[in-house]
Amino acid sequence: MPITIRAAYIGGAFTLLAVILAWLLGARSKHTCPVDTQLSSNEKAQRIVADYFDLGESPDVLHDFNAVWCDLLSSGQEKEFYATYNYGYTDYLTVFTTRSEMPENLFHRHSKGGYALHAAHVAINDGRYFLYSTKVGSGGYLDLYVFQYDGVGKLEMIHKEESLFQGRVWVIDDRIFLDGGNHRYELALNSDGFGLIPYNERVAYIEGSANHVLAYHIEDSNFYISYDGIPIQFRKDEDHYVSKEPIVLAVDEQIIEDDNIIGADPQQIRLLSTAGEFECKPGFFSTLVPRGVGPKQLSLSFNYETWYRIKVLVKDM
């Protein structure tokens, strides 16, 4: 074979090989993200999401991006992540696994302002679970879904709780709590799966703790208030009651409000503070944080009939 013809064959073969390699590399790079050891875990997740959904070369187009890495397979390695972000005036929640070379999308939801998207994860016994919740409507109706991942395919939904009025979800020490409709619950795992049970526990004060407990009680049809487990003594003053002595805390401490009275509706109790004296932080149990030192006051009504004035002294300890 003449040299020129042989060279043409060789050149054509290399050209064909280059085309095939370019196609393979292009297909392989689709839905993959180059790993940069200098990236933070949040930036790495952002790159994966932007690349997978072809949202542009710059991951900065994903606004308010927040990723949480976790282990949904109980393998000891945090190879999954869930992330919330905004893109094109739409909120998104997505879940990925990075256990193979090509990141795989396990779950994807979006909202255009009609409802809020929330996510969390828990480890219960030997299982790992992903929680997805939404709140819709003027009543803030909560829908909660529990998913599990077996390493194959997508996330599998194994439990749901729907339409909890003014519902909220709290994950504390890998326990799932819900409140809404003036009641508290725990979503507990038993031999039959997840189930919603009423939460009747009271908040316990730990001696020396910076978390003080203001608790309400009904005993023998009588209502009384305690602070760190000790009943507060009141004196009658015209149409209300005033504490004989102030309750005391340091300026860097806080008061947990325990209104979880068995057999009483929390709406029967209303706690108020003078504007600006305390910051109220929402939670499974609300928390009061003092703003500055000095004498302060809390007002509390029971059944909207009886009013109590609780004197407070905040010290700079």
C-alpha cells in the first residue's frame, strides 16, 4: 500500500477515534461535577446541582443555596446531601447521592411561593430517614413525609402526616416532634413503623443550668405556676395577683415556657412581657431571653379571667 494511502487511513482512524473520545467525554461529563478540594461542602453541593440541571457554568445563579450533608445509608460516610435554593423566582428542594462517580438525584421538589419547603434528617436505631415538609394555606397546614433510601433507585416514602393546623416540625436529638392545633406530638418509630403519639412530657430543670423553666400546673382543679420546680407565691392586688418575690436569672440565661399541661388547652394561657424587655424565641417550647439587666415583669392570664404579674430580676452575673 502506498505511503500516502496508508497515512490517509491512519489519519482517518485517529480522527474517528478523537470524535468517539470527545463524544464519550461529553456524555460522561454530563451530570458530573469536577471535584475541587478547595471548595467548601456547600460550594461542592452547589456545583453538583448547577451541573446536573444544566443551570449554567456559574453556580452563583442558585440563590440562598444551603446544603446539608448526611449519611442516608448508615455507612459511616456522609455521601448524600439535601439542599434548598432559589432559581428563577422558584424555590427548590433537592436530594443527591455521591456514592458513585456520577452524582444521582434522589428527590426534587419546587414551589413558586404557594408553600414553604423544609427538610431534615434523623438517625433512629440503625435507620436513617429523610424528612420533607410543606406548609400551605392561610391556616399554615403542615404536611410531613418520611423517606428512606436503600442505595438503589430513588427515595421511598414510608410515612406521612397531613393537614396539621398551624403545624411545625422540630428535630431534637434525633427525635421528631410536631406541634399544631394546640397540641404537641412525637412521631415515634415502633415495630409497626412510624406513628404519631401525644407528647405529655414536662420540661425538667437541671440544677445550675442556664435554662430556667417557668411551668404551669393544674392540681386538684387549682392552677399554679412554678419556677425551676418551686411554686411561685402570689399576693392578691385588686383584680390580679402579684408575685411576692422576683424570679432571678442572669442576663446570659433564658427562661423556657412549659405550658404542656395535661388536660388543659394551651390557649387558656397567655404570657405577655413589657415591650422590649424579653425576646421570645419560638421552638417546641418557647424561650424568653432577657434584654439587659434590671427589674422586669411578665404578665400571665389563665382562662382570660385571672391575671398574674410575675416580677423578674435580671442580674449581670
